[in-house]
Amino acid sequence: MFSKLTSILQHAVEALAPSLPLQEDFVYHWKAITHYYIETSDDKAPVTDTNIPSHLDQMLDILVQEENERESGETGPCMEYLLHHKILETLYTLGKADCPPGMKQQVLVFYTKLLGRIRQPLLPHINVHRPVQKLIRLCGEVLATPTENEEIQFLCIVCAKLKQDPYLVNFFLENKSRSLTSRAAPGAASEEEPRGQGAESAEPSQQPGATGAAGGPSGGEDEPPADELSASLDDLSLGPARPNHDYNLVTSLLNLTRSPDGRIAVKACEGLMLLVSLPEPAAARCLAQSSCLCELLTGRLTALYQALPASVDPLDIETVEAVNWGLDSYSHKEDASAFPGKRALISFLSWFDYCDQLIKEAQKTAAVALAKAIHERFFTGVMEPQLMQTSEIGILTSTALLHRIVRQVTSDVLLQEMVIFILGEQREPETLSEISRHPLRHRLIEHCDHISDEISIVTLRMFEHLLQKPSEHILYNLVLRNLEERNYTENKPLCPEDKDVVENGLIAGAVDLEEDPLFTDISPDNTLPSQEWVSSPHASPDHPKNDGKTEVHKIVNSFLCLVPDEAKSSYHVEGTGYDTYLRDAHRQFRDYCAICLRWEWPGAPKPLEKCDLDAAFFEGHFLKVLFDRMGRILDQPYDVNLQVTSVLSRLSLFPHPHTHEYLLDPYVNLASGCRSLFSVIVRVVGDLMVRIQRIQDFTPKLLLIRKRLLGLEPEGPIVDHITLLEGVIVLEEFCKELAAIAFVKYHASATP
């Protein structure tokens, strides 16, 4: 109480006294602080009971006033005094000792305000960046301390200064073998300096080796020689960062990301994101090789993943709300839709989102190192054993989690590592016996045809979302490498009987495309690239290439008329026609073209004379599983059929001439023993025609099931052959979707 009264009286006296020149006033306040340590024997009283906070505030105000009164970039005598007499070194020593109690907090606030309020660059000065570096080391040492808030504010202002001048980060890369103290100029306050000694040494005096500001006092006697500054930079390793370097700013921020206070943790994450984005190569190499950043990111991912329940409903994993790392404020008590493990799931997905965003923002060297660490330590080390296990519950949960993070990833670098993890790096054509080259890829493809329909569906969904990612390797690895030689084709024109199989009866009842308003008005602003291959059938004596419109009629009708009229039910339900698929197909194709343009795919199929048509053709394990599933569409559950056809339609949308030919050209002349998507559907239709004859009242039952699926009829008694009836409906809709995709591709290529 007495000291507070003294402080009030002192302020009153200062207010009434004539104003001193700024430098004298500044020196007065600093001496008042140092005299406290000389004269006071009671070091147990908290700093708030002393005048130290007031004197520090006055010093800051004087420095700001001085800068405002001088020309931009000019250093005044008060700032010269602070630099020359190593005031920051002394304050660091007092803060480290926390004497009197609470002094560390005051020092952190002083440093933060000094760096934040002074506009001229301070960090290049050796008597600033050296004590700043030391103070950084004190931050995050112990979690949940009373100074955590001040620590994170201080670290964030340092990060902000480095963002303004990225080259300054080189001052914060420390050589482990030589501490900053051992490299300090003679007379600098060292970390080991006993309390009080630093304060006494701060009295005004000429200290040998003291470094003032650039452009300091007249005469320049305190300016650092050019060779001294150069040597200092060499010590701090402007060259390649070797594994014996510390990046204490990163270490302290990493420690604070574990703070129980969510606001502190988020601020620390923001600081790290800012640091990894700095363009300085030395800092990036240090992040990649020396800091524990990679270890912490992957370690926490692993811990959060392993904290998830052994079994989580895949639908919950898929539908849990989108998570952003800075907004992880989930309250289980307020969530009426909570499920077991939701809190743990959101925490895992939030941290994965942070890793993804960190890599997205990072300098390239650091980004690659972080992504590779996640690949090796988390994807391969933790997720792969879960995906390769034999327990159905375990497979289901781990695949659903993989599906979710495939959907969530946005960083190109992390996506690349994830794609290599899932598919491997192989790009040569597959063989039927090839299994061991990348076991995980083979296992995941096998799971698309698993005995458990749930596992099949979640794995197919994962592949569907993978195919939407901007990575050329995905489609190439799964499909294109097997189609490159076009050895699914016979190098001869279709014979008359083959033409009859494809065309017989297909033109009857065809949609008149020229009268379809979407034919000319599907997209007035269409700017999709022109492709020569979309108007197939092939130019040959049997199929001369004419205006393209006739050809697209044939292709569209080939798909629309595949399902016989007696097996169609959409005619009887409004709003289920072929045209409903056109706009969706156009939008999706446009999106795929935007992604694929950068991959420089060819505009036409590889000429047959340059193809190795004698090589054995294998469609690849992925298409094999999809075609096998498609062949069983009349005997599989409705949800499985929807997912299989959804993946196949995604593949059909890609603007590559070989996928287009193989999946969307009914007229392709298949080599002996080869199958295409069209030929698979033809076989299904042949089987359907036989089975229809055995089902009484087939058409009314089919229409009833369609109306139930659309919600137009209430659920009622179980209908016989419901799996087949649902399969027929999916087949009809899929053929309309393929027809729409084929038409949209033609229209896109024909539009100027």
C-alpha cells in the first residue's frame, strides 16, 4: 500500500516538474529501475507493488515519442542509449530470474510493445536480436504458467516482424555447438550472470564491443564494422542449414500448441504457419532437418488417431460437420446429434486440417519435408496396418477415415504423398498376376468387391473422391497406363454382323437431339477445349467421319436404347428423362476439363500404327473389379449398384481420348477376349431379357419399385425379385447418364 502511494506521489511530482529533454527523462526512468535492485533488500514483493511497471511504460512512451519527432528511419539518442547500454540484455536477465516476482511478465510485455510500436527495424541490431532470441527460449518451457498469454503475444510479434523482413529469420537459426552466450560481445549480459550484476553493468559507460544502431551517434564509433556483422551472419549460418541447428522460435511455439488454453494453442499454430511460409531457404531447411516440427505434427496425428474408438459408424465419419483447425470449439454437452467418439473424431480431423493447411502455406522445401514425414510416420506407420487388417469392423472404420481425409486434403504436396501411399508410384501397364508391387493398392481395390457390402461401398466412395482430386497420377495409375497402347482394339473395321449387334433396333425411338433445347443452349459461355475424338465412331470405310452430329446421335442412342422398352420405367414418371442428366454432366465435365488442362493430354487417340496391338490386353485391377461388379448389377444391393455406376460415370467424364474410346464408344472394335463398358452392359441386358420372361407382372412391379425409391409411393408389402427390379432401374438410369456424358463431350468439342 505504501509503495503504491509513493508511486502516485511520484507521478504527481513528475507532472508538475518542468519537462526534461527526452534522453535525460529516458535515462532517469532506467536508472530508477536499476537503483531498485541496488537499494531494495526485499525481493519477495510482487513487481506490481513497485514502480518498475510504470518506469517501463514511461520508457516505451519516450521511445515512441522520439521516433515520431524524427525523420523516418533516423535513430534518436534514447534508442541509441537502449541499444548501446544493452538494456534489453539486462531486462532479459531480470525476467529470467523473475525478480521481483512477476518481472518476467513485465519484460515480455516491454519486448512485445517495443517491437510492435517502434516502426524502424530493430531486430537487425545485435543488442536486440540476441536478447530476443534468449527470451524466446524462456517461452513455452512450462505450460499453463501465468505468463502464457504474454509469451504467445511476444512470439507472435516476432513472427510478424519476420514476415515483414523474412531475411531476419537467419538471426534466429542457432548453431547447437556454439551458444549465443559464447558468441556474445564482451561485456554483454550473459544468461549465467548473477542477479544484480547485469543491472549494475547497465549504468551509462563506454563498454568495449558494444554495438549501437546503424547510422548511430555522430562519429560512428558505435557502429559495428562490416566484417563483424558479416561474421555474425556467418555464425548464424546463412548457408545450408545443417542438422546441428536449433530454431528455438519454432520449438517455443510448438510447446505452446499444447497449451490447455485453446486461444493460446491457436495463436501458436498461427505463428508456426507464418514461420513455415517464410521464403528464406536456410530457415526452410532448418525446419525440414533440424526442428522437431515434423515429429510433433505426426506424433499428434498418431495420438489423436489412436484415441478414436475402434468402431465408428462410417456414416458418422462421412457426415460429421466440416472442421477447421482454428475453430475446434466443439461442445459435446450442447450437441443433440452426438455419437460415441465424436469429440475425438473432430479433434483428429481438426489437427489433420491444420497439417494440411500448414503444408499448403509452407515454403516448398519445408512443405515437402512435412508431407513426407506424414506419409512415412502416419500414413504408412499408423494407417496402413489398420487398412490391411482382416477384422471387418477395423477395415470399415479405417477405410471410412481414409475416405474422409481424402475428401479433406487440399494441399498439392500432401495430396501427392497421399496418392503415392494409396496407389504407389508404378506407371507401367499392369499384369493380371501383379499383386505385391503395392499391396495396399491391391487390397483397397479388392475391398471394392468385398463380401461386406458396407466395406465395398465405403471403399468405392473413397476411390470416387480420389478421382476428383487434381492429380494426374491417380487416373494414370488406375486406368490410363493399361489403355495407352489401345490393344483392346482390333486393327480392322467392324464387319456387317458386328454393326448389326450394335445398331440393330437402337435408332428406333431415339431422342431427337436437334430439337432438344439443351443441344444449342446448354452453356452459352462454354470455353471447353476442342477434342477431335469425341465425335467417334472411327473414320473408316464402314464409318466415315461426317459432320459429327450424326455420329453423336448414334452413340447417344446406342446407350439410350440398350435397355429394352419392357424393362424401362422412367417413361411413366415425370422428371426422370435423359435430359435431366445433361446439365449435371455438363457441369461435371467442365470441372474435370479445368483440372485436366494442366496435364497436357493428347487431343486424339494414339495412332493405331504406333500402338503395340499384339501385346496382351489387361484392363487393370481397378476396371476389372468395376466391370465385374457392373456385370452383377441385377443381383447386387441397390446402394452398391449406385456406387459402382457413380465411379464408372466419373471415369467416363475424363477428357482423355483413350478413356473416352474405351468407356463411351459403342463402336470400338474390341480385340478377341477383351471387354469394354458397353460390352459388359450388353451382356447384362441379354441376361435381363431372359430373366424378365420368368417374372409375372414384371412391368407393374418395376414401376412400383421406382415410385417407392423416389418417395412417390409409401413402403408396402415386400415385392418379389426386388434386388433385380432395383438393379434394372439403376441400369436404365446409368445408360441415360452415359448418353448425357457422351453428348456433352461432343457438344463441348463442337462449341467454338
